[in-house]
Amino acid sequence: ISAGVDDFGSFSHFEVGINLTKEGFEHIQEVGELVFTYLRLVRATPVQTWVLDEMKTLREVRFRFADDRQPYDLVNALARNLQSYPPAQVLAAPVKLPAPDP
């Protein structure tokens, strides 16, 4: 099983992928029910602030100690980021976490 989020700027896409054995495929209905039961549980569980704090700290460390980029690569990334962020935030915004929804 794998899961992940693709961020497309104005929206995000959450995807779950499951590889099944032949026996698992014979129980595909049960597998699907379990996946959606778990997703409902995740949606109903509030995000713990300590988890967000940890993620924020890790992103800040990664940003502060990132390897220097080649000038061409840096300009290319900054130009792309200007499509999504104001100029004053173009360096750090991609690694910052947005404020959680209430």
C-alpha cells in the first residue's frame, strides 16, 4: 500500500495505491471497505499540534541547511515559485507549512 498527496497550487490530490496478491484480489470488496473506514477515521481525528510543530521544525532545518544550488537551477525554481507566491516569500514559502484549518 502507498499513499501520497500531489499539490497542484490551487488544489491537492490524495492518492492511495494498493498492490494485491491473487488472494487479496479475491477479497477486493473487504480491502476497499477497510481503506475507506481508515480514511474516515483519519478525517475524524483532529491533527495533533505536536505533529505539526515537528513537521515545521524539520522543514525549517532542511531550509536553513540546504545545499547551495547551481545559479541556473535556483533561478528556474524561483521563477516557478513566483507563479504561486509573492516575491517576498518566493524563497521560503515552498517549504513552510500553511496554517492548519480550524
